[in-house]
Amino acid sequence: MQTVILGAQGQLGGVLHRHARRAGLDWTGQGRRAGADVIWSLQDKPAEAVFPENGTIINMIGYAGPDEDALQQANIDATDRILTLAKAHGVAHVILASSAAVYGNAGTAPITEEAPLSPLTPYADSKVRMEALAQAAAGVAGSPAITILRIGNVAGSDALTTIARRRIAAGAAMDLHRFADGTAPVRSYIGPRDLFDVVAALAPQPPAAIRTVNVAAPDPVPLDHVMTAYKTHVLPDLVWQDAPAPDSVPKRVILSIQALRALVDLPSASDYATHMARQVQEDISP
């Protein structure tokens, strides 16, 4: 079954494409500039190499910034066109990248896929609308099978890494939120290689029509552990200082991965923060 990564020159698409090459998988990477296996834009006529009959498409095209027009175009309109073209060309399986942000602040218990969606940002709202579009498409005869991935924090591509790099460039310390009991926030994460392993395992397993799965590692991690691991393995110049956690910062945002574990073997690690930081180091190494 031919597999195509849309947005292979983006951050997460690039992660998947690099690891597919390292694993010896013959996945095609689509991009809009030189260096992609297939150069194609959503404005172009569809190409068989981009929408292979009976193949799998992994859509990593997307935008996560504040511009609402860009969110509409990249996360909603693009998905609509991709699903339309996938159906027209007989694609068997479309994998869509959503986000754990669709849940908002959903409490301290592990969040299941059945939890109410409560997006708090325009980005999260665009992902909720994208998912609704996919649900509607899946109900039409002849549509491809659809897998929606609600992805947690991806090490090296997370907001913490972005902020850390900015603070390093500015020669300033980064704030690490701590609660009154001295603990730091705990979050669901996944390393870049582990993310690839999940997607590679799901790609040849299309659902009957549509499924939604949370994507994270089995072991949630405290953010102070993440900072220490990043400093040791990825960002040696990172400096941080403790700061009181605002009331708006939840102590724990943890994804339930019971549904994912029924489909994919997910290895645990005694120190997942270090495990995933080493994966980031591996991913960025030449």
C-alpha cells in the first residue's frame, strides 16, 4: 500500500518523513518546494503520486498560529479539499493530525476520546471544525477510511521548545511554573520516533469508517523533568527560574491512551523525559 505524507517539509511531517527513510519505508513526501519527493500545492491539479488509489495519505498540512484566515485555509479548507480528492481518486485511508488542544482544560483525570470538546483558542477551534468535517465526510458512501489523531505534546516540536529557544536567543531565563506544593505541571508527551512508530503502525490498519485516537506515550511527564532532559540532551544553554503557576495553568493534562494501546504496542520508559529528549537529539542530528 503506497503511503504519502502531505506536508512533509513541515515540522511534524518532516519528523515522519525522516524516520520513514531511516526505517527503509518507501513513503512519498509531498512539499511545495525543492527537496520534496513530489512538489504539489493544493491549488494544483491532483497528481496520482499524491492521491494513490488504494493507498494511505497522512495529512500533516496545518497551521498553529493566531491568524484566523490562515487557520481556516490550512486546517479546514485544505482538509476539505484533501478528503474530496482522496475520495475521487480511490484513496483507502486518510490520517488527519488533530490536537489534544480540542479538549481545553478537561480536568485532572486522564482524558478519553469521549470527553466533551472545549477549545480555548482559535487553533483548537479550527481542529474541532476539521474533525467535524471529517466525521461528515466519513458518512458518505465511497469515502476513504479516516483516522483522526489527537496528538499531545511532541518533544522537540512543543511550545516549551519554541519558548526555550527564544529565551536562549535573548540570553534570558525561562519561567518554570510551580504550584504551592512545589510540583510542576504534568503533561502527556510523545517523542518524535515514538510518534513515527505510532503512525507507521496505524497506516496499514484502516478503520471500517472513522476512528479517533489520542496519541501520547504511556508515561506523562512533569515539566521540570522535561526541562532538565532538554538541557542535558538538546538545549545546553537553557536556563530557567521557578515562578508561581497562574490559576489558569492546570496541574495535570493527561491523555488516556487505552484506545491507542488496543491498536499499537507502546513501550514504557522509566524516565520518559530523558527517553524522548534523546529522540529529539537523534532527530536533529545529521
